[in-house]
Amino acid sequence: MPELVLTKNVGKKDSHTLGIYEQGGGYQALKKALLEMKPEDVIKEVDKSGLRGRGGAGFPAGKKWSFIPKEAPKPKYLTVNADEGEPGTFKDRVIMENDPHMLVEGSIITSYAIGIYQAYIYVRGEYTRSISRLEDAINEAYARGYLGKNILDTGYYLDMAVHPGAGAYICGEETALLESLEGKKGQPRMKPPFPAIVGLFQGPTVINNVETIACVPHIIKNGGEWFNNLGAPGVGGGIKLFPVSGHVKKPGVYELPVGTPLREIIYNYAGGVRGDKKVKAVIPGGSSAPVLKVEEIDVKMDFNSLAAIGSMMGSGAIIVMDEDTDLVKTLRILIKFYAHESCGKCTPCREGTGWMAKIITRIEKGQGESSDLDALLDIANGIRGRTLCPMGDAAAMPVQSFVTKFRGEFEDYIKRG
């Protein structure tokens, strides 16, 4: 097992408290950043680290920060995306519940680097323990002088608040999150303008995932090159949290180098398939990632390798399905979720997800027609790339991959009635 970075405090008694965090070197990176580094030096170090967004898009974090204008007529904001609503994804809650100060420290360093004086952590409403732990950590940070006015006597100040969401999957999309944070209905905005220029309250805004921001203190403390080298040889990009669920013997969250082979994660870390059955299919990056067949699981878990075989890293959430899995039922459950969670703003997504859910339900009930599979692919093709936010693609890609790769199973349902 590689040396743990993000989860080293998990399992320690009172790991969520300031005292335990400081005992393990917590807030030393903040002191280094504020007392020894210029803001631009922090951004350069993060850029050097190869850190890419851990929420799904995989955009280089340092580059994203550099898009924020240095001088702006309106205040700049940091919004941490903790709206972890992707089915199969449960990594960010591990950080928020067990080591919330790591996220707080990372948020302060990020804000300092960009010239931000107000930060928000937007947490999905169902994560009640995460919200409680974060609020306690923020209060402790204020009391110790890590937040508020004149942090570490440097003249820099930052206020931070937790904002609970209302349980809408769409608010994981960055602009819908901003709308919700402003008190409006959670629906995506037209882009451009992008949040880096016109974001929260019309000010320049950085939006990063919890895991992304939690990496920042370690990068600043140990150096960008050190972090990059934690990735698999020839891949780089540091370490990643991989939530593994489904038909495995040891489901959980595993901290491993970016580029670790998918087969290795399933068999060496998650213990293999329950009952020693065979793997039938694997979703490698949360429910929206195109499914993989068993012959594809030797792929490295990094952004480029997964893209090369037609899937994606996404959140890194691995869902394993054994040989007895009913993939028609599985797809019906997935698409019913997306049909329910569509915000309704875009016609292709609003109408298409519901339409696909009806067809798949009909097939599962034994009432399918031979033309249904081509209709599903046509609808998915009509959605993909034609919506304001990625949720349309998130609903279309599972349909395209399941029906294409396992078409025989769907045809069998239709033939047998």
C-alpha cells in the first residue's frame, strides 16, 4: 500500500479536531505560503504538481486559477464544490468527516494565491455530519487565527462559510451551484461568460472539488514536483481517492497513485469479486462514465488512458458488476435517476432522459420492440453535446455504452418478451 497523504488521519481518534490536525503538521503549509511565498509562487507550485480537478472534468488546477483576473472591479470568490451527488461517489465525505481542517487549510491557501477574501463550501444537504464537522473546523480555525482578519499577522484576511444545498444533483454543475448559492433555482447558466470572469454575485470565481483543494496543503508543504511524482511512473499527477463499490469483497475508498491499473484496484485492494465470480462490467468514474467490458479493465486509471478507450476518469468512482448482473435493470435504475434529476432547463435533457427511461422500463417489463435499441441510441445522440451543462452527456453516455457493448443482453430481453 503506497504512503497515505489525504487519508493518513482517517481512523485516528478525534481526527476531525484542530489539535490532532496540528499534531500531524496541519497548518504548516499555510504558514509557509503566507510567510515565505508570494501568491504567484503558490500557483506555480500547484501548476508544477500536475494536479487536475478531482470532481470530474480533470482540468489542471493551477491553470484554472490563472484565469482569474488579478485586478477586478468586483470581489473574487472561492467556492468549494462538496455537492457529491454522482451515484457511486463517496470520497469527498471521507475528507470532510475525518479531516475537515485539511480542506479548510487548502481553501485558505487557494484564496491567498488568487486574492480572494470570501470562501464558501457548498455541501449537499444530506451530508449532515460533513456539514457539522466543517462548521466546527471553521470555528476552530477562526479561534486560532487561521481565519478572519490579519491571518498570521500578515495583513491577509479571509472569511469562510458552509452552505448546505437542497439535495439536487444538478447543483454539482458549477454554474447551477452558483445559482443555488445565490438563493436562486439550481439551473445552469449560459457560458460564456465563464465563472472565472463572471461567477458568484457576478464576481470572478474559482470552483474546485473538495479532493482537489485538499491536495493543496500537501503540495505547498512538500513541493509540486514531489506531488507529481506520487503518480504512477510515466503518468504523474499525484495521488487520487478511488471509491470502490458494487460486487467486491472490500468496498471502500482507496488512496492510490493516479495511473494505477483498474484490475489492480479491483483485485489487489478491493479483494476481488464477491463469491469469486467473474467481472461482467465496470463503471470506472461514477455513474456517468461509459461502462467497460471485462477485457478493458487492464486500463490505467488516469484521464488520458481512460479517454483513449472511450470512457473517462470522472470522479474516479469504480462500480463493479459481476457475471450475474442484469444490465438492463442496471441501466434502467441509472437513467431513472437522471430523468428525475434533470433540472428541465434544456429540452434535449428534459424530454430525452424521460423518454429513455420509459423505453428501458418497457424493455425490462418484456414489452420491448426491435426498434427500441436504435431509438435509445438516437435519443442519446440527440442529447449529447446539445445541453447547457454536462448532465445531458452524463445521461446519454451510459445509454450509448451499455446498449452498444452489451446489445445482445438487451436484444435477448426483447426476444424473450
